[in-house]
Amino acid sequence: MRNFIQEYMVSSQYFAPRGKERLMFLGEQISHRHLNYSDRLIGIVGDAGAGKSSLIKGMFPGLQLSNDDDIVNPRKMLQVRNSMLEVDEAITFHIDVRFQMAFTQMYEIVDYVNSLLERNRRVVIEHFNLLYPVLGRNADIIVGIGEEIIVVRPSLFGPQPESVYRIVHESLRFRKMAHSAEEVTTEVLHESFDIKEEEYFFSDVRNGFVIKFYEKPDIDLEKLATLIDEKIALNLPISYYDEDHIMIGERIVSCDGSRFHVKNTSEIENFSLVKQFIYDPATKSHCLIGVVDNHIEDLENRNTRYFLTRKSLDETSKND
């Protein structure tokens, strides 16, 4: 039976939101929109700390991850050597190739995956780009996560997993820089302008951040930009504190994406603050926009440049 979705779809792209709950919500939506009942091999690619686990938890609620940070299960460490009798216990299985390579040989992982597929089970494979060269087949669907989330259905003409990985690998640093710049900005807003958390919410823009205010605040944006630049220049360390907080310098700061940061404010490059509030009629909010690529012109066409032509991302990479 022909799979017309597999034949006609090439790719879709989404913002990779910062924060576990937002990632899980998007994972759920991607599952509804893109997964087909016949999909058996799901490839996930991206670097450590990109949010792959949260995305998978959203796409496959209840799936126990073999690399779960909160639960160390010795059986999962050697899962590819488990008896096939255990296959009857589940329909969907998760394998982190890089994690498994620390305990087992690659041929064992390949045999295990093929055994599951032969039994008509669904297999979700993290770091699929590492397994693809020896597995001998591509995934039914590949999801890559960096600064963007790319969903592709490989055909005879690709894309190959490593190609998707290279795209998201190169873009992840912009996501981390933008998130850290966002946290620095909110700290300055709280400290110097007495802005409260309940006055705004967050949204996304490529290579940057959007802080949306319910009411337009009376803020000197020139002063705000200067204070942000000064704080970035302090070379403050940024570190994980717990799932809901980070440390910027000596301060503990609330953060719903505590793993998505650069290690020091000195790593935030080419930060620019748009010196005016942009009104969004869809959400009836006033948007404060910051970017980490110095391209603040032509904001109305930013998605074309970054998602369709990828021109600005390529230019930025060449200048590094």
C-alpha cells in the first residue's frame, strides 16, 4: 500500500521553544500533525541539552526513556541484550544510541532495532544519525531539534539523518545565546524598571526572543539596551541550579528552560535590542524584541530569511 504522506511531505519547521512544558506541548502537536499509524522507525537528532527528551515525552506520553535523568534503570542500560520476551510488554520502545554505545556494541543495537521492527513495534531512536550508517535504512520520519525543530519524511532522495543533524547542530548555539540574553533582559527589567513577571509572557523569534507585554510599559529602551550590554559585559557565569532555576553570577533566577543556556554571558554575541515596541494585533500585546545576530532590519520578513532561505544564518556562521 502506497504511503502518500511519505511521498508528498518533504519537511516542516517550528520554533524550538525554551522551557520543558512548551517543548512537551509542541511535541504533542507534532505527533498529532505528522505521525502516521504506519510509522515504525522514528529518528530523533540533535545535541545533548537541545531538549530531545522533553520533545519525545510530548510526542509519546508515558514512554519510558532509557536515558531518563530522573530514573536510573540498570535494565535500560543493557536493554538491547534483554530477552525478546519483554517485547510483548510494550508497543513503542525508546533507544538512545549514544547512551547505549557506552554499554554495548553497535551490532547489538542494530540487531535489537531490527528485531523490534520485525515484530511490528515502533522504535524511537535518539541520535539516529549515529545508527543510520550501519542500520541500512532510513527512518520513516526524522525530527531534528536545535534552534528550530525540523520534521522531515525521508524519501529515495533524502534527507539523510546527518544532514538534518548538521543543520540543528549549527543553529543550537543561537538558541542558547538568545535564551541567556532573554534571562539577562528580564533581570534588568525587574531590577531597574520594577517590571513584574505577571506583566508579560514569552514568545519566539528566530535567533532571538520576544517578551510580550499586556500593557505597553513606560520604559526608556535606550537605557534598557545600555544596561543589558553592561550586564553581558560582566562575563557572568550561567549555570544550571535545578529544573526551575539557573544561577547568573551569584543570583538564583527563575527559569523554565534551565538547561538551554550558554555557560557565560561573554558567549552572548552580537546582541541587539529593537528600540521600539512592536504591537502584535493577534495577541493584543506590545513586543520587546532582542536578537543575537545584529539583523534587526526588515523584521516583517524575518521568517522568510531564516526559515525559507536560511540566508542570515549562513551569513552569520561565515562571519564567525
